[in-house]
Amino acid sequence: MVDKDRLVAQARGMQEMAYVPYSNFRVGAALLTEEGKIFTGCNVENSAYGVCICAEQTAVVKAVSEGSKSFVAVAVAGDSDGPCLPCGACRQVLSEFAKPDMVLYCVGKDGEVKNFTLGEILAYSFHLEEKNFD
Ligand code: THU
């Protein structure tokens, strides 16, 4: 699948941009929008640890601020032992702009890509209003 390979490669590439002096754990993300655009992100840490920004959130903020508000897939790359999955906060942030069938391509240091859906990893998510997914 072209999108998958391209997204995973871009997420991997973004690990290089990560600013991680505290954890030294580099994460890259690549988001595919409904209209076929890709927005990338990396984690950006801070000496006030609580305001560290995850790679997925960097990508979401870049996309939304450029006018894209509907995502169909995301690749997340880290040097974890298993696949690098989005944290709980990132799952919630993604769910604001994606349907439960959004696909996640998650890859760790061994390079094996595992596929998930957002609905699978964030069941019964919180939203103020019922979402119209049409
Ligand atoms: N991190 C992400 O970028 N995305 C996630 O979904 C999980 C964690 C970052 C935050 C921090 O900079 C580093 O990984 C270690 O937690």
C-alpha cells in the first residue's frame, strides 16, 4: 500500500527532527488527511516536563492550522521495543478529527509495522456532541 509505506517513511524521517534532551526518545508522526495531504510532526520537549508536546499533536496542530480537519490515517514511529502507539492524550486529540475507522501504522525499532484503528485503541471516547461522520 503506497500510502502506508509513504506515511511510515515520513514518520521515521521525522524522528530526526525530534527535540528530546530529556527523554532521548524520538517520535515521528505523519498524518494523512481526507484530501490526500500529509502533515508531519515530531515530539518537542521542554524543561517543564508537563508541557512536552507529542509528535502526533505537533502533526495535528500543523494540519488544523493549515486548514485540514479530517484525517484518515497516521503513522507513528519510535524506537520502542514493540510498535510505538499513541499515548492516551494523543488518541483523544486524533479522535476530534477522525472517524473510528482511522488507520494507525505503528512502528518500533525493529521496523515491523502494526496496524490498528482508532476505534480499537480508543473505545467509547468522549465528545461533547454526537459526531456526524457522513
Ligand atoms: N511521545 C510522543 O511523541 N507521542 C506519544 O504518543 C507518546 C510519547 C513522546 C513524549 C516524550 O517526548 C517522549 O515521547 C517520551 O515520553
